[in-house]
Amino acid sequence: MKIVLPLAGKGTRLLPHSQFVPKPLMFVAGKSILDHLMEELIPLNPSEFVFITGYKKEEIESHLKSVYPDIPMRFIEQINPQGLGHAIYQARDAFSKDEDMLVILGDQTFTIDWKKLLENSYNRLTIVPVDNPSSYGIVSVDDKGFIKDMEEKPETPKSNLAITGTYYFPSAQTVFSAIAHQISKDIRTKGEIQITDSMRIMMELGEQFEVLKIDDWNDCGNHADLLEANKTLLTKNGSSCGSYDSTVTINKPVWIDPSVRLSHCTIGPNVSIAKDVTIEGSTISNTIIDESADLKNCQFIDSYLGRGLNLTDQKGTEMYLA
């Protein structure tokens, strides 16, 4: 099995931070989104990781080669991105023979029972119920767990079951063939080559798709979702922090890098602080602070503070500063 990770997107919903840091490398709960994914995926022992890159590709490639020097990987640039189906199609030359393929979107965190997902002869998708189905690919499912219909970001959804961004295909070549047909006929949704349309073509040709419902899933596509993912991961993985003097109050769960300097602060709950940060006289909760920031006499709630910020006497709720 090969694992394909599309990572080419610009992350426009995470501006201004994604202007400086590619979305997969944004910091959450002690590490990047991409590192959380790799922690889940490396134990699956794929024959190769195939990373589809584009925006800030040099930073992503450098990070992966540095942190994971011993895993088999290749990088393919998606030029002129035209949707997820188009991104997956870029991986076709990585499959010299037909084999199974696991596709994982690079802007999510999750817990998945891999045995249930992978030990199966059918195509499989993970799904979750959502409150805003028009923002996702949506499926309708029969009483045996097979997909009856699927649609990308429908204006009038037939269900609230959203495709989360994990796809297992027993035959990669079947997928590439469907996308090739889609491209030749210029079949698009909202102007893009969508994998949901590719899978509908596969269904029309007799392929069956089964679903696996999951509970622990976080979309990391915007700042509010990223903060929710931070909270979920901290609760799941537990706190990591050192010892501080009596002027510092820690309300767990938190993740605080050992290099962080704190004085006269109240930190937490649900706070992650990256390396080389200094905080003095401040109160911080439900917030992510990226590396090398310096805060004095600040109060932040529900915020994402980017790398290298120098802030004094600042207060904010839902502040996304870079």
C-alpha cells in the first residue's frame, strides 16, 4: 500500500498565518498538523509516502526529509491546482503497478481503527455527521453501510454525513482511470476536478463504497477549527509542561515547550506554546502561541498567535495575529 497526502493548498482560510507557514506545518498541540498525521500513518508501514506539494513546497519537503529521514517518500508538485481529484491524479506515475492506495488530506487530525478501514475488499471512506453539510462532500448510506449516493458541497444536502478526508482504494489504477475520464470530459463541481465526482464515476461502473463512521475527527481548515483540534488533542494526549515558580498558574490541559519562559502568568486550559516563547504578566486560555513570541501584560482567549510576535499590553478574543 502507498499513502498519498495532498499538501498543495494555500490555506487561504488560515490567513494571515498561512502567508508565512504552509498549512500542514501550522502548530497545534505540540507539533505540526502534518506531524500529528505522520504519527498515525508511519505504523501502517506503507511501501511509500507520496506527497503532493505546491504552495511553499520547499518548506514542507525540508521538514519531512529532516524529521523522517528513514521513511520511503517522494514528492510530486501539483502545478496549476484544480481540486482534490486533480491532486490525487498527480500521483499516478508513483504506481508502476496496481496496488491499494490510502489518501489522507493534510488538514485534519483523527483517531481511526485502521484494521477496520484497511482489511476490506471494498473502497472505504471515513464519515462523520456535521452541522453544516453544504461545506463538505456528503454521502447517503444504506442500512448495510454502503454508499447510495454522494455529492460535493450540495446546496440541498440529502444527509448530514460528511466525508472526512480519509479514502481507501483497493485499486489505485481504478481511481486514476475514473479521474482521467473525468478530466477528458471536463466534469467539474464549482470549477474543480473533485474526487467526489471521480468516485461517482466509479460507482456508475460498479465499484462499491463502504463507510466507516468515526468520532474523533477535527477539520483544521480555519482558525476556529484549529483551536478545537488543539483542545481535542490536548484532552486526548494529556498535558506536557515543566515546573514553574509560584507566580505561574497552570490550568491543564496544556502543552508547553521546555524552552518557554513564564513569570507572573496564568496559562490554560487548552493552551499550546511552542519553543523559545517568553510570557510575563499575562493570562492566556484556549490559545495557540507559535515559536519565538514575546508577550508582556497580555490577555488572550480563543486566539492563534504566530511566530515571532512581540506584544505588550494587548487583549483579545478570537485574535489571529501573525
